[in-house]
Amino acid sequence: MERLIFHVDVNSAFLSWSAVDRIKKGEPDLRLIPSAVGGDKDKRTGIIVAKSVPAKAYGVTTGEPVSMALRKCPNLVLIHSDRALYSQCSKAFMDICRKYAPVVQKFSIDECFLDMTGTSYLYPDPIALAHQIKDEIYETLGFTVNVGVGSNRLLAKMASDFEKPNKVHTLFTSEIKEKMWPLPVGELLFVGKMSTARLQEVEINTIGELAQSKLEYIQSILGEKGGKQAWEYANGIDESEVTDVRENPKGYSISTTLEEDVTTYEQAADILLKLTDNVTSRMRRDKTFAQCIGVDIRFSKLANANANTPSTRFTNKSHQKKLVNATDVTDEIYQVVLELLGELWRGEPLRLLGVALSDVTKEPQEQISLFRDDKKEKARKLDAAMDQIRGRYGWDAVKRGK
């Protein structure tokens, strides 16, 4: 199975996050004026951490001294970094990513990898999904991101660095020669200034020229380890895994926006089973249990502004139920999901379905009983077997029947 990795990168993160925060207070948008984060304007000390597009037009660059930036742009608006705000914004956009991806890895405060391998049954169009994630982050949080879609972490990250801001780009293995090889060798991930200079000395100026050189020759220039990595990266080779190491989650959620209206109970139930299966497997991976189950739906109705211009209006509804005991069993949670669907839905054409698990705990909190629940034991064994198979052979290796 070919891997599918997303890389989500916030555009001018610190400046964007500060701008959104100031807009909420009624202040001008920093992104629209010459502005930068970092340093002290009065003392003319420090360096530029992030800058706006208008500041870039004056020649202001990230990492340069504030004094130099002010000489280029005397009217530059400088603001101080706000680590607490940046941490809050970072967590918020990664939480949105976790709604869609089984595994999300934080790469830095403003970028993360999403392993979408094996999710084609939920998201058959990965490019449309990338746009959906990008747009939801903007509409919900007010700042833009780039999303790179590729066959591994390297290619996804290289893709996200293409034209900015607010873009989705792909870099699959089949696109390496066309999209990556013509780029300057210094744009290859982890090839720094010194390595670039050494390669240029021997007339290796593009990523393609590096890729088509002999490995042993590159190692003689950059060293055995550095040369091997640079050569492999130039050829799009990266076997590194996306690993999800994060703080204990407070909840789990997943949703899917439907390409066509769902109008029958059987269709809705089938989609909710897939969503429930996905979100409960993530919960079991973290060895946690949920006590509150929620279902979200969005349905469309024609709204007649006037007789000649009908338009579509979307309505969101959600409902939840708290269980007596927390559980991680897919079948138990799915039965509650179906119950909530029945209470929420009256047959309107559905455009979105979602499942949310909250009140998460590390303990199942089951009441002690003298009698063994054979049905629940069988369900747990089934869940464990399916998780094991998927962990070894990929998500599509086995599917749950209703």
C-alpha cells in the first residue's frame, strides 16, 4: 500500500497568530501592513522572527537584526513574541488535524505531519481533503496554512514549501522529476549552506543533478552519513514514520464531509460505523476509555431568497449521551451512535457526519459483577484482533461489517 502523508505548515505563524489576536481586540491586521515579530524598536536590538508580506517587499528578512530592518523600513511595526498565545494557536490547529488523521506528529510549533495511509474509504479524494483541512483551519481560527501531500514525510514537507500562502500542493513519487529535480539543491530538506556550497563547487546545482550522481561520489563530498541522506532525499527516499507522541487527550473526534447527499438510514449508518471504528481504534491505541458519546450532522435545505435565486442553507445539529461506564468497545459505542442518529435526524439530505468521544479516562470504571459478560469479551477480542491486523498490514486490510 502506498503511503499518504500530509504536512501542514502555518504561513508566517508568529505574525499570523499575533495578527488574529489583535484583530479580535479591534486593532489593524498586521498581515496587511509592514510589520514583524521580534526585537525592541526603541532599543533597536534583537532579530526579526517573522515578517509580513508588505515588510518583505521592503527587503526585511527573517533572522536579520532589528536595526537593519528599520533602516530598510522605518515605519515597520514591531511587536513582541507571545509564547502563551503561540502555544494556544499551535494546539488549536493541530486539534483540527487530529479530527481527520489517525496519526498526527508535531514537527515544530507551527507544523505537523498527518499519516493518512489507509483512509481512502473515508476520504476518497486526498486533495479535496487537504483543501478541507486548510479551509477549516482558516474559517475556525483565522489564519492560513499550506498543506503538502506526498508519498512520505520528505515529499509532503517539500510540497508544503511550494508557493505560499494558503495553498495545497502535491509531490508524489511520480512527480519528483517534474516538480523537485529542477529546484536549486539548497532547497532540499536538511541540505544547509555549507553542503550547498560544496555541491556547487563540483557543479551540482539542482536537486536532480544530486539525485543522478553516484552515491559514492556524493559521500566523498558530504561524508558517508550526510551524503547518503542527501542522495536518498534527492531521489525522494524517506522511510521515516509519522509517530504520534503527545499529551493525554481530553477527547477524540472524527468527521467527514460528504461528496453527495446521504438520504437513507443505511447509508448514514454505514458511514458512522466507519467513523466509529476509526475513532475507537485511536482511543484503544492510547489505552483510554470514553464515557460520553456524541454525534454531529449537517444537512442542507433550499432557502429561497426570492423566487429566481434559490440557495442552499446548511444546518448543524449535535447530540450526546453519557454512559454509566466508560468504554473503548467499538460495538458498544456504535450502538449509542445509532441511537443518537435516530434522535437527531429526520431524513434531511446529510452533508456531514461526525462522531465525538469525550470524558476520557484511563480506567474503564466498570461495575464489579459476579457474572462474566461473554458478549463484551468477544467484542473486545474482535477489536484487539482488528487493531493488530491493521497495525501490521494497514487500515484497509480488514473492514468491519454491520
